[in-house]
Amino acid sequence: MLEETGTKVSISTVKRVLYRHNLKDRSARKKPLLQNRHKKDLLRFATAHGDKDRTFWRIVMFGGKRGRLGKPKNTIPTVKHGGGSIMLWGCFDAGGSGALHKRDGIMRQENYVDILKQHLKTAVRKLKLGCKWVFQTDNDPKHTSKVVAFWLKDNKVKVLEWPSKH
């Protein structure tokens, strides 16, 4: 509207005026669209694990890409589609993070198993999780595939179930 009247205002001027009036700029976080069934799954997970103490969470290693839930008014629902040409795998626990590993190209379930073979046990040692640790990842189809599930079971990796779309 200002341009239509011939008035030019820089972005820094707008930010300065907003700051002077104690207003801060925010962008809505993009999050997967949660259906009612996803919300129920999340509630079940929270109910089942909400009373776990710090001792339990100290042995959980989170692998893969993670996100956080936000207030619905501050999020933009998204629907997954397509894929990228680069993939990063990393992990963390209550005490720190493991190394980040890059893979070029499309990630397939077999590639994910290769990443786990090459990096999971090294990460467990680096994070000093001992022998009673639990692995938690998202429900990406390649993470929950039969090939991956077989490898995890065959390697005696205890997995913490995770609700879908989180």
C-alpha cells in the first residue's frame, strides 16, 4: 500500500518501529498436518511415558530428524511429499549429540540399515549409553520397514515406539 502512494520504507525501518512498540516478528512453524488419530496416538504415548523419570530418558537415544510440537496457532500444517537430494542422519540423548552423517541421493530402507550398521554403535559408545539403552526414531516408512525392523531385532536394539506424524 505504501508503494502505491510513492512512499518507500526499508525493512530495517519497519523492524525498528515494531521493536519500539514492543512487537516482534514471528514466522509460523511448518508442521505435519495432524489428524485426530495422530493426536490420539500422541496422547497415548504421553500417557504411557509421561511418568518416566530422568533415569529412563537418559538411556534413550533419538535418531534421525526430530521436530517439536508447537501451538496450533503458531504452526502451518504441511503434508509430506517428494524428497530431497541430500539426507542427514544424526542422533542425540539427554547428555549430548552424536556425529552428523551425510548421504547423497534418495534414502531407501537398505541405505538406512547401512547407516545404522556404520554409525549406531559408534554413537552409543560416544554418548556413553552403556548396554541398556533404547533407540527412538520417527515413523518414516524406511525407519519402520521390515528390513530395518529385522536388523534392529537381529542386533538386539531395543526400540521405543513413537506415535505417527510427530
